[in-house]
Amino acid sequence: MQAISNHSTKLITLYDLDKTFIRSALSKEKYYKVPTKTGEIAVKSRELSELLIEHQTKDEIRKLVNMLKTLKKRNTSIGSYMQTIAIAILND
């Protein structure tokens, strides 16, 4: 048997799928309001998703995806959850 190779096909990893899921889940809202020491700021969903991906390990991203999926199953808004995470990242 001979393996068929297609050089234009890219291997998609679980990490890639997780990043896509986070970007998609956060894109439901245009902005997330995040309280800081100097007041409240509005963070674009795209910026927040990139911050999350940049500051978290692969395992933390995986846990975040699982938590977001659980919230989705319960028909719960992820807004307050994401605001809490954003506070931790922005005040770090």
C-alpha cells in the first residue's frame, strides 16, 4: 500500500481548533466592558481573543474551551465570564 500525499493539505491540530472556537465564541459580542483601576474600558472581541490565546498555555486554552462549551450547553451568556478573565489578563 502506498500513502497518498497532498502537499496542499495542512494538518489541523486540536490547538488550532481551540483557537478558532475561542475566536468564534467571543465574536458574538462586539465589545467586552472590562473594569480597571482607572475606570471601565471596552475591549474589542478580536483583541480579547488574541490576548487570551497569547497569554494562555495550550492546556489552559483547552480548559477554557471546555468551560465555554459547558456555558453554551446551559444557555448561559459568556460575557461576565470573559470579563472576569479579561480583568485578570489586563491587570497582570
